[in-house]
Amino acid sequence: MFNISLSKLFLAVSLFPLVSLQLIQENVNYKELRCLVCKETIKQIAAAVEKVDPSKKVPNVFRIDGDGNTGGQEVEFRRSEVFLIELMESVCDKMEDYVKAKHKTTGEIVIFPLTLEGNKMNPIISEVDIIQDPGLNKNIKLYCEEIVETYDEEVINVFKIENDIFVNEFCSVSTSLCQSAGNEKEEL
């Protein structure tokens, strides 16, 4: 049975015969991959939060007085714990379509989705060499799930407030996942 990512890879090869798609074997550093997955996870969460209308408000149900009543204070739906928890439960599903690759010009290891919204091939595919993965890139989703589960409170606290946080700041300062990866220039 084919993994969806593998079938999309075959689709990419058949749809783009002019694209030089090269599969390479490369040992990817575990810590570097976790850092990349952390950055991508935070980017995906931030993008989903930004898509929600900020004028949509909900009662802050996590504030309950001594009588069991919720406080009258409302919060933006996109910054509510309920929304953020639901978002974190689904964000890693998108990682099933991600692959690891080595950038042809910089040699940098990257992860990216094979397809974009509307089932369009990701144009970055012509700039990279896909790294062969015996696990069919399942570890990208697993790392995402591990990060979301381990750092769920930190993620919620970051996104509960309006905060222009850098991806690397969260992934290096809040989680220490990117300290040894050395690539700390990408912004959210």
C-alpha cells in the first residue's frame, strides 16, 4: 500500500517531466530534522490562527468564578484555548504530505509539502533533491505530534496572546529544539 506522499511524488514525476527529480540518500541529523519540524509546525499554527476573523469572539470558558459561572470576558475565537487545542490536534495531519530534501544550491536540508492548496505541485521541487526515506517520511508527522504533545501548553500560551514571535525563538528558546541546529534566521 502506498503512502499518500509517495503517490504524490509519483504524480509529480509524471506531471513534471522537465523537472529534474533526483532521489538521494542522505543521513539527516535527528536534531536538525526536529528543529525543522518544530519551525514548520509553528508556521502552520500561525497561518491557521491568522485565517480566522479576529472579530469573532467567544466567552472565555476557562475562567470560572466560585459559583461555577464563566466570566463575562470574551476572547478572540482564534486565541481561545478551545480553538488552539483543536488546531493542535489536526496540524500534524498536514505533515503526511511533507518530504525531506536537500537544496541543490545551498546544500541545506529542508522539509516541505509536495503539493500546495488546490493540489498544485510545490514549485520548490525543482530546486531540491528529495531524500530517500525508508519510513516514507512518516517521521516528520511523528516528530510534529511529539512536539505538539510535549509543548502543548507553551504553544497555547504563545498563541493566546497577539505575539509576533519568531519561529526560531519558540523552537530554540521555549523548546530548545533548534539550539544545536545552528539555523536561526527564519522568521514567522
